[in-house]
Amino acid sequence: MKKILLTLFSSFIFVNGFSQTQKPELVDLIKELQISKLENHNFQMAWWIPTIYWEVSTQNSPSTTPEQINTIKEIVDDYSIFAIIDGTTSFVGIESNNIENLFITTINKSIYKPLTNEEINPKTLTLINVLKPIIESMIGDTGKSMKFYFFKNKDENNNKIIDETKQGEFTLTLNNQDFKWKLPLSSLVPKKECPVDKELLSGNWIYCPWHGKKLKQTSNK
């Protein structure tokens, strides 16, 4: 398990630390998944880790097998997982703030609060417990400030509550700060073409923001 997770997180964790050797689709995906805010000395980061992340980050990796990745996907698929940092920065590092207010609001205004450990599959908790020291060894004190939270992501019909591939949006509220994701994630869908100047634009846009025309579907990302 540790070897697989090391493959998943062997590159720099944060967006501004990406190396030139990483696959463009992985870089684009993580840029969409991570949202950070810095106000005065207060740093907040919300990193959404959907099921598709585990698949994209291991594409063409010689150290993992499809069976191993499928096993991880089965373990995490029932949940929306977030890695959260909320802390006060100084020259000695980050001092964690108390997280007193954390919830998700879906597009239909349903609200979900984090699950307790008793509500989470023990295999999923084990996966994250193995992951934590790997992150800490990569990014030091910042990694120690990172906390993982799990939210229910299957409804009574076993459909995803938040689906990264379908039209929609959701908001994570962290200590009264909102972090919003619009779906589908543009890195997962083909780009669309403006009918006026043929420019390729984000696949989750409906209209060209410059010409106001409805974008055309394309077959290429």
C-alpha cells in the first residue's frame, strides 16, 4: 500500500511546485482540485481528492497495476475526501487554527457535514493514515497541518452526490470562507470551440465569454 501511495504523491503536493516531468493532464487536474486563500497571515487550502484523481495520477505508472488502483478506488468511492489546511503563517511555519465550521453545500442546497470515524470504512481510514506520514515527509510542517475530512458521496440510490464528470457545482465552507468547484472539471472533458474565431475554450463552459455564442463540442481535449 505504501508503495502505491508514494507513486500517487511522489511529485510536489502543491500547484506551484509542479515539475516539468509531470503529465499535463495531472497538472491541470490538481490545479482545479486545489483552492487556496491567503489573507494577512491566515492561510487556507482545500484540496478535493475525488476518485478520478487516484486513476489519473497513476496512469502509465510501472509500479502499480490496474487491480491495485481498482482496489483503492473501491475504498474511496463512497466518499468526498478533502485535505484541509487552516493556519496562521509565520517565519517558523504554520500554526493550525481550530476548524469550527466545515460543511458542503450542493447545487440543490443540500448540506453535508463531515462524517465521524465510526461512519467511515476502516479500510478508508487506514489508507489515509498511511498517506499522512508520506505527505509530512514531503512538505514538512505544512503537511503536519493538513487534516483529512470525509463526506458522504452516495445517495439512497447509490448515485454520486458530487460527480466530477457531470454538470453542477458545490461549495465547501471552511471557517466561514467558501471554496467553490464548478463541474464537470474542465481537465476531464474535451475542450469546446468558439464558432466565431475557432478558439478552443474550457470544456465546462457553455458560451464563449467574448462573443456570447454557444460553444461547439470537439473530439479533442
